[in-house]
Amino acid sequence: QVQLVESGGGLVQPGGSLRLSCAASGRIFNIYAMGWYRQAPGKQRELVARITSGGSTNYADSVKGRFTISRDNAKNTIDLQMNSLNPEDTAVYYCNVQATTSPMAIKYNYWGQGTQVTVSS
């Protein structure tokens, strides 16, 4: 089993910044893509940013140029630096990891418990 622990959410004023972190631990054989998703009240969960094991990234159009995802393969961690936040960024942010737990295991998607980000004056 793989456990994900997220940190860094909170309340910030419009135009401000926050940094989210996620650490994966447990029975990990290999980690593939890692990413952040978010879900606002009444909306579906959506991809925010994703990074492959090779470092390739993709972002939602709404966050391009404002958010930056980074990854430390040695520590099994990812960070999401969020700048120029606006109220539309308010949501619960979830860490997601594609991982295997043994050489013969198939990839499985693991999710963190979520961390609240609120952008408000």
C-alpha cells in the first residue's frame, strides 16, 4: 500500500502564493506520474498539474504561467508552487500518484486526503 501525505493548504488573499507538498511512502516499487487535482464545491475533480518520472509536465490552461509543479524522485515528493492566486482557485487539492508495489503489479492510482485552499479577501 502507498500512503500520501499532503501539506501546505490554507487561506490566502487574492494575488498571494501558496506551496503544496505531497510525500509518498509505504510499499513502493516504482512511481510513474505524480500530480495535483482539485475539486471545488459543486464541480468535478479536475487536473491541475502533472509530472512524469522523466520530468515532463502538463498544466490545466487556467493555471499555466501561475503554477509550477516539481518533483524529487529520490524523496518521492512533489510540490506545487501556486502564485497569483485568485478566488477561482479555491478548492480541495488532492495529490495523485501512479505507482506499483511490486515488479509484477499493475499501476494503481493513489490519492491523498486532500488539502483545502481558500483564496479570499
